Amino acid sequence: MPLIICLDCQREISDQAPACPGCGRPMRTAAGFVGSTTPRPLESGVQRGVQRGVQRADWKKQVGGAVGVLGFLVGIVVGVASGSIIAGFALAILGLIAGIGVQFS
């Protein structure tokens, strides 16, 4: 008794089953089997969703890096202009932390 794949829920079921026990999809019609003997490939919608997620992650990484570098530079400039190197480094560190926050939010 070979197994077939339900086209709705992707479960393996007997080719003798009148319907899928998981989702209830009918497996036989007057024309024959409705199921498939091979799994379906990923649908294009799933692939597009994965690509969008990867693009968003790349975008966050780039923006976070830019925010961090910009914050660091502003901190150094403020520190040099005000004559307080410690305040400048503190602002620079805050800028880097903000950049890391953007990357991982």
C-alpha cells in the first residue's frame, strides 16, 4: 500500500484512504487520485517572504552601523569642541549603543 502526499496539509497518507485524516481533503474523485506521490516544492510566496526577511535584516544591520558610526563621530566632535574628552567618549559610547540597538531591534 503506497503512500501519497495530501496537497493541502503535506501529510503522507495511504492511497486507499477516501480522505486525508489530517485535513479532510477528499483523495479520490471520479478521475482518480487527487493527492501527489511527490512533495511539492516551496511555493513562490514562501520564497518571497524569506527573501524579504533577509533584506530587512541586511537593512537593519546597515542602518544600525550607520547610526553607531554617526553617534561615535558626533560624540568625539562634541567632546573636542567642549574641551571635555570624557564627555565626548561618553557620547560616542552612547552612539555605538544606539547603533547596536537599531541592529537588534
